[in-house]
Amino acid sequence: MKPLSIFPTRSFLAIGVLSVLAIFAVACGSPSGDAAPNFNLTLYANAEHQAGDTINLSQFDGEPVVLNFWFPSCPPCVAEMPDFELAYQKYKGDGLRMIGIQLLGLDTAQDGQKFVDDLNVNYMLGPDRQGDTSGEILKNYQIQGFPTTIFIDRDQNIVRTWSGALNLEKLEELIAEIL
């Protein structure tokens, strides 16, 4: 008889880890009102962006920004991504910038690009890797669980941090706070 594995799949492991982290996320997230830490992000290719293009948060000063921290094997991240794309398409004409930042570790950058391609996501997305260093953006924003979404106002201050998946209705409500 084959022994049972405690963690039979990578997805099961991700769910378990995320559940524990999510408990701490509400208490440990980035505080509202603080200045949003600047970062550089190298983008994945999609219909609106070229692979390898680099952005930094400071270039969007004067514009509202939604940061979404995710990774491809995170089931809640996958579930909310179509609503993020719908919200992006609806509000980009109002100057909203949406940026998806992928945690590397359980998934690779190649997994991230495939995810973007498969879901047809068109806002700015890229892996949290600056040079040889991984995870700096997540550390600077004190991300404890996935998905986590941070809403940044036009003055580049954090207005709200949301831990857990968002549906379109709640996402639009929170975007209205920064438009």
C-alpha cells in the first residue's frame, strides 16, 4: 500500500499556506495613509504591453493605481483575475492603472507568462524580481497572504489594503474610493 502524502499536490500546499497566511494578513498588511513604496517591474507580454518593458510606480504619480499581488497556482488569484480584467477595461479611460505583481517561488516567471496568455489579461503584470533579487516588492508592501490588493490614490498614498479574493462588485466599490 502506498503511503498517503500530507500534501498531494502543489495546489493543495498553496491553499494550506495561503489559508494560514491570510489569517495574519488583515493585521499585518500595509497601513492605510502611508506613502506607497516605489518599485520597478519588468512586464509580461500581452495585447497592451511588450515583454521586458519596465515600469515604476512613481511614473504614475497623479493617477490612481490598483496593485494586485498574485501567483498562478493560487486558486483565489485565478478566480478573481477575470474581474480585474473587466474592471481594468472599464476604468482605464478614467486614468486607472492596474498592476499585477507575481510572487515567484511556487511558480516560475514562465508560469506567469503562460497564465497571462491563457486568461487574456491585458493590464500591466510582471514577476517580483529586480535583478537577481526576488520578493522585494512583496516585502516592501508587507504582503502576508494571496491574493492581496492595494489601492493607491493619485498622491501615491495607500488608501486600502484588501486581503483575499475580490469580485467585480467589491472591486468597483474600492476603485471608486481612489478615482
